[in-house]
Amino acid sequence: MAIDIDTARKVAKLARIRVEEGDLPALAGKLSGILGFMEQLNEVDVTGVEPMTSVTPMRLKRRADVVTDGDLQAQVLKNAPDAREGFFAVPKVVE
Amino acid sequence: MSNTWTIAAARDALRKGEITAVDLTMSCLTAIDAGDGLNAFVHKTPEIALEQARTADARIAGGDAPAMCGIPLGIKDLFCTKGVPSQAASNILKGFKPEYESTVTSKLFDAGAVMLGKLNMDEFAMGSSNETSAYGNAVNPWKRKGSNVQLTPGGSSGGSAAAVAADLCLAATGTDTGGSIRQPAAFTGIVGIKPTYGRVSRWGVVAFASSLDQAGPMTKTVRDAAIMLQAMAGHDPKDSTSADIPVPDLRRR
Amino acid sequence: MPAEIEALWAKGVEMMRDAGATVRDISLPHTKYALPAYYVIAPAEASSNLARYDGVRYGHRAKLTAGDGITEMYEKTRAEGFGPEVQRRIMVGTYVLSAGFYDAYYNRARKVRALIKRDFDLAFADGIDAILTPATPSAAFGLGEMSDADPIQMYLNDVFTVTVNLVGLPGIAVPVGLDAQGLPLGLQLIGRPWDEASLLNHAHVLESRAGFVAKAEKWW
């Protein structure tokens, strides 16, 4: 299925990646090529097949619902581009 | 020249006292500095390496020497290493120094292994030629007969493959989501194994595709792959998809 | 498949037979769909995993201009921080997971993945201990040689390896010989789940028979 420019713009928006208007046609072309390659999957009869979720049928392990660490504020914020007063700082979210 | 050794040979020489981990590490550090043209090591950690080597020598002298003790390794940039840049060859993680250690590197260090530095790769392990790296590509030590054309070491673990093939380290860690250990190993004439999904913990490895990612060793021989995988493998409560299945003795043959 | 790879594979078969293996040709009919299935599933998972890189908790944050809000921060940060291939895969993943396409791409790929897994389960149930394949469709290529090719050409490099990830099996690449231009070529052995010990033993046999000792001539 060919991706048109509007779809490319929408996908970029959903992915939260800024794409300049002038770059959309090239992007749409590349995405169309890749998705065209996947069309082969339509040849396969998948009637009655369950989608695979895990390579080994195993039950995920559970652990006790207890706190295992904490007091890590300094470490958690250490790599933040902007941290103030013990918080991550971001541009204004609510007008 | 001990940088050209296999893990098995180095382990035996270390245990017999024929070489020290510090000497072995120095030999690799010298090779690494001479190998800058390969662009395999993107963050060198000589201070950490020598510190770990000294500790390894003390352990060996005390008779406590697991197989990986004193073995100098390169670590793919996808593994989080505490206090050491770990940026998955991406500009979006520029300057990121984790406050924690991946399970795989923890296990290797607990076994006495030495970290020489971080290795080049495709950005977020997405690529088959190392050309998507924010550091620029690593280069394959091999060239075509009579040609000067520089070749890809493959990807995504291209820095790991180039470093092992060029004897900059005895072995390296790699990760494999679609062939990222095996394809570069084949392109550089070394051995690379992707273990069964769940055999090796993914905790602290920057995630690409979580149902496919597995870490594994990249080595000069199959025997070395067995020795190193033994130290990397095993259940980890911090990775819920790591299998609670005993790891058999891989080194028996 | 290139003749040189075909010949190497045949040589590997002979080495294993020589070492006492019983060699059987097997068919894994769905593996020809492994590559397209992989390039749906891997980007889908990546688009989710890489959502965390938003310029808030670690790494790069784009310089913002007056009036930029949090959405602009995300979009500019991710456009600056991710390279073109990573951006492409995130967007492919976003698309195949988006409303209206989830079943057509993502769920279909996961169903095909189940069928590929069944192929391997049947082969192992039939008494196969290990599967020998080429590791790559060619020797190492030149840097920049593929830069003009469309992404699919690069993805084809993974044709022998992605299948193993989709089904979660252990796989090992072993150097077996040199091509006509003096470059290393490898073969891949695929083992039973959790049986790395046997896989390594088989690989050791292949390695011993191949006797690959060549090293790159030092130029660096």
C-alpha cells in the first residue's frame, strides 16, 4: 500500500518526530517501499493461527509486591537535561 | 603480543603465573591506541581496565580465579556501564552516563573480566553495516586482495567484530536482534553466538525489539564463546523474560 | 544465492558428514516470510521502546524557541537526536501499530511468526539436532556501497539470521573459509532451544574441520 504525503505527515506526528514539509515526499516514498516489501505476508494463509506473543511458552515470574529500592532521587535526575528542585523540568504543558 | 591470545590461552597462562592481567591489559590498550583507524573503540576506559586488572591479579594470586578473571574485553555501547558513556551510538543519548550496571557486565566483572572500553555499533543496533552510528562507522580489518577499499565490519555489533578480529581485545560482548552478532562475526572471520531467547539477561541493555534482543559473546574461537557465554548466562530476577532454567556446563568437551 | 556461498555451504555439509553427522535436507516452508515479518515486528517493538527518548529524563534536548510547548520539545528533540534509519524504523513501527493497520500488519506478522516457529518445532521433533545454513548472503561489502540502495537491499543481509531471532533459537556463526577476494565467509549452525552446549559442540566440530586460521593483514 502506497503511503501518501498526508499519511507520512500523520505518522511523523504520531511518532513525535518533526519532519519538514519539504522532506515529506521522500519520506512517503521510503515508507511505501518498506511497507510494499511487507505485502508478501498477505500470501500466507493465517486462518486459525494465533498471533505469537512469546518464543517460549512460560509464565512470567511474579515477585512479592514490596518496595525493593528507593531514595534514588539524585541518581534518577543525574542525567536529566533540565532538573530543578528535585523535579524534571519541561516547557509549560497547560495553558 | 598477548592481545592476540584466545581467552583459553590467556586463562591458562594467568593461572600458571606466566603473565599478569595488568600485562595482558596493557598489551590490549597499546593495540587499541594503534587501532584508532578502525574506529572500533568509541570510549576508552584505560583507568578502569588497569584497576580491574590489578584486582584480577590479586584474585588469581589468592587462588580465586574464575575462567574470565583478568580477561580484557570490549563492551558494545548498547550495554549500560556505570559512570561510563553508554549512548547506543545515538546522538539522543549523548553524554548519558548510567547510574547502574547492566546484568551482563556485572556478571562479567564479578567473574573478574576487564573492560577496555565501549565499542562502536549501528545506532540503537539498527543497521547491518555500522554506517548508522553517530560516531561514524567502524572499519573491517579485512580488505579485498589487492584493493584499498575500506569494508564494513557488518552490523550492528561492527565495533565488537572489528576489535576482536584486529586483536584489540580478547573478546567482546555483542547483541543480536536480527543477526547483529552473527553477521559481523561472519564478515570478520570470528565466532559469534546468539543464545536462546531468555538465556542471557536483557536488563541494562538498551532495548531495540524486546521479543528478539539477546546478548552474546563475540570471540576468536568456539571454545572461547563457551567460556564467555558461561559467565554471561543465567536467570536474572530483574528481567522477567530471562529463563529460570539452569545453565548447563558449556565448557565440557 | 551466490555460487561462492552455495559452495561454502556444500563444503560445510561435507565437513559435518565427514565428522559423522547424518545430513538431511529439510524444508522450513514459512521461513521465506521471515524477513518481512521481522521488519514489521522489530520496528513495532522499537517504536514503543524508543518512545522513552523524549528529552526529559536523559540525553539530548533540542534548543527551543519562544512559544514552543512540550510537543515541540518532543518533536524537535527526536528529529535532532535520531538518525535517518532509526527515524524510519520508528515511523514504520508507528504505522503498523496504528488504528486500522494493526491487524493487517502487526497481527498478521505475529501469526506468520507462529507458523515459522511451527516449522522449526516440526524439524526438531523429526530428530534434527542442528541446522546448517550460510551466515550471510555475501562477504563484507564496501563502506558506502549500499548508501544509495533502498533500505530493503540492506535488510536482505539478514536473510539467514532473522529467522533465528523470530523463533528464539540459539545460533552461532563460525568462520569456514575465504572467498576469491580473500575475505572471510562464515556458516551458521542453529540449535535446539536451551541446548547451547550441543550447539557449541557441533560448532567446535565445524571449526576444527574448517581449520580457519587466516588473519587480516595489518594496515591500521
